[in-house]
Amino acid sequence: MPKFNVPGRDKQLNIDHIVLDLNGTLAVDGNLIPGTSAILEALSAQFNIHVLTADTFGSAAALFDHTPVKLFVIPKENQDAVKLSYIRGIGLDRLAFIGNGVNDRSSLAKSALGIAVIQQEGASVQAVLSADLVFCDIVSALELFLNPLRLSATLRS
């Protein structure tokens, strides 16, 4: 299990799950953002990768066919609560959550490490304010897990 030292926190983060929103986070208009497939494949050697989506475009299963990603399609209603329930089932202290929408705010706030991304679809102010970190693109956010010293550079006080 990868360990992350985060300045200003009492203990190391022992992250073994990365949970991601799909639309606006990994995909734009239902299509994966270039570079995400390769980095998710690389991360899957060290982490369990989960994608939560309401599958707005109906393409989620095809996007992750033949990949190590665990896809979970959520109902269109109460998405914020459903996402939070899903990550609670994993264990909040064991995961990083990455998202951009209002329906991601609780998961961003409650997870061990919350990361908001602001890309072509934008990000809600509530999501950004609930996150520990904010990135301008998903590939940079995911690269953090391959280069954990970046956490120290960003979060030290």
C-alpha cells in the first residue's frame, strides 16, 4: 500500500484506492481525455481504480472495457449521497477521490485526499472548496500518485 506523507497531517496517508467521477473528470462530452487510459493502467499496478458515473452518455462500459477499472453506474437521483456511500464502503481513510461537480463535494471533503479538477466542463465552486488539492487537468492530478513528493510541495504549511 503506497504511503504518502502530507505536511500538517498527524499521520501518513495509506491510499490504496483512487475513486474518480467520470464526466468532467476523466471524460469530456462522453469521451476519455487523452492520456487518461495509459496513466490509469500504470496506476492500477499499485492502486484499485474505481469510476463512479450516472453514465450520462451511455458509453461508460465501452470506455473501460478491457481495463483494470472498476466501473459503478449510479442512479441519476441523489448522486452526492450515493457516491459518499460507495466510498464509505471502501473506507474513507484508504482512498483519494477525484471529481469536479456538485455531486462530488461530499466525497471530496470526506475522503483521505480530495482532488478537484477544472477542465473543459469546469468545476463547481462547492467541489473546489471541498477538495484538498485542485488541478487544471486530470493527467496532472493522476501523476501525483506516481510522484508523491508533489504532495509535500503543495500541502506543506
